[in-house]
Amino acid sequence: MELFAVPDLPEVREGDDLAELIRDRVDLRPDDVVCVASTVVSKAEGRAFDLDDFPAGPRAREVATRLSEVSGDEKDPRFAQAVLEESTEVIMDAPFLLTESRFGHVGVNAGIDRSNVPGSDLLLLPERPSASAERIRDGLPADRVLVTDTCGRPFRHGQRGVAIGWAGMSPARDWRGESDRDGRELGVTVENVADELAAAANLVAGEGDDGTPVVVVREFRWGDHAESDAHFRDVDGDLIRQAVRGWEFDG
């Protein structure tokens, strides 16, 4: 398997055709997986906003005050308002905002970015990343597209790439019913291939001002395995979320 960044992409603006920008700079093959950072997807889809676009309501002011007290730093209630508007659930409100986005992703601050947003204060995640992936895929000769983002993980330091949208492939490879080397049947193994490819792409893409937002994965083979649409955990089966819901920060 080979991974390489698409070179010389310009600063993406609202209305830009990402598929055309990619297509003009790399010769793609049908079985390539094209990993596109959510940052440029959001920019093309006009998801950049100013803080003044989110006048703070009572709940946002309450959240900002609480976070200011906990952190010792002044928090802007307009930012809290943006997070609340992009979320379906606030799972934790201190010492940071952990929320579920409207498309099912759980992350800090609803995934809102405040860096690399020229001319604006905030960059929101795409509204429907899988639909975004499908639109990009429609304009490419490649059959598979992932929209990626970076986020932290429980129990580990650091961030890594994850898939938040996909087209032309299922997010997971289902090994259940197959056998291990000793002939024992696998009963629980569902491999999140989309996240694994996104993490590999993030190694090539880089971060900060060195970042390249589109990475091509070549010669990835799914193999003779079943597919699974499992990606975001259902609320009823998410034991970590249930535990965090009942926890209150005391710091």
C-alpha cells in the first residue's frame, strides 16, 4: 500500500470544486482511496463564520462562565453558542465541552476549528460529511473518498486522524464468523478501516502550516471480508458516554 499527498493545492475558498482541484493535480486510479481533510471541505462549503454570527443565549453564557472559572481563562460565550448550535447533546460541560455533532461524531467543541481560517473566526465541520464525500467522489475517477478530521481519544495522549464521512466503501471490515490461526471462530472483531486509513493519511498530511489536505491511498485491498456500516456507537450501547453523562467535574 502506498500513500502520497496531492501537491500544490491552493487555499480553498467557498464554492471551489474540490474534485476538480484534486483531479487537475494527480492521476487517480479507480481503486484509490482519496482522503480529504474536513478543513478544506468546510471551506468549500462555506462553513467559515465570525463569532458575531453566534449571539450568545443564556445557556451559552452559563457554559462560558463555568469554563472560565474552571480554566482561569476568559471564555467567549459566542464560541460556546456556536458549539451548542452544532451539537445534539452536550455530554460534558467542564473542564471542556464534549458534544455529539449533528451527524453522530463525538468530540471536543463540536469539532469547531479556530486555526487556518483566513478572514473568519471559526470553521465548522461539514454539515453532512458523508454527503460531502459522495459529491467529491462524483467528480473523481477514484471510487472511494473519506472525509477526515483529527481528534483526541480517551486514555491516550495526542490526536490522530479519524474518518467522519465516507463514500464508495463501508467504514468497517467485519471479521466475525472467520477463524483465527488456531481455527477459533471470531465473534467480536469489526475493524474500523475508515479510521485506520484516515490515521495513516494524517501521517502523510501533517499538521499546522505544513499540512497538505488531500492524501491518496493506493493499492489498499479490502480482501474477502464482509462489510459493516458500524462507525459511530449507538447511544444505548455506548457505556463510556453513559458513564460520562453521570460524571461531574470537581476541580
